Amino acid sequence: MSRKIIVLAFVLFGVSCTNKHDGILPINDMKAVMWDMLNADSWFSDMSMRDSVMRASKKNLEFYQEVFVQHNITKEQFYKSYKYYELNPKKMKALMDSVEAYGTRAKLKLDAKPPKAAILKLPK
């Protein structure tokens, strides 16, 4: 009887360690996708304020598709993953915190780069 319990415990442990959420992007992957989606959306918003034709064209959907291609995922995978995180508030908070930290690091990297003029060697 105790052997059955031990075997059952190992089986349950093994099952619990497998990915229960097939098709859900891990938080690290989702973080990068979300960051790129936010950037694409921000760029589109800026451009569409200046260009009413762009606003009417719904070009933002093309930008989103480019993000999906860049990350080798489908639109369905993204929205399935987003829905999963949305339904799990603690995981969504962890994702959003991760996206924020990712963005902060990216901004710091950009701010740390010297301007191109400082890199160029000017003739004497």
C-alpha cells in the first residue's frame, strides 16, 4: 500500500512539472513580444496623428503581424497567451513588471550609447 502511495506521489510530481499550458508563451518570450507590440502601437499612434490616411488604413495590424513573424509566433498563440495571463492576475502582474523592467533596461542601453558624432574620427 505504501509503495503505491510513493509511486503515485512520483507520478503526480512528474505530471505537475510538465507544461500544463500547451501553446502558452513563457513569460520571458511573452515579455519580448509585448515590448515589441507596445513599441509598434506607439509608433503607429504617433504616425497616425500626423497622417489620417495611415489611421484609416489600419496599418497597425500589419505592424503586429511583423512582430509575430519576428518572434516566430502566430497571432493565435499571442492572443491565447495574452488571455491566459489576463485570466491569471498574479502572472499578468509578473508579466507587466517584467515588460516594464525590460523597457527600462532597453532605454538605459540607448541612453548609454554615445552620439554618432562622438564616435566618428574627425580629420585634423
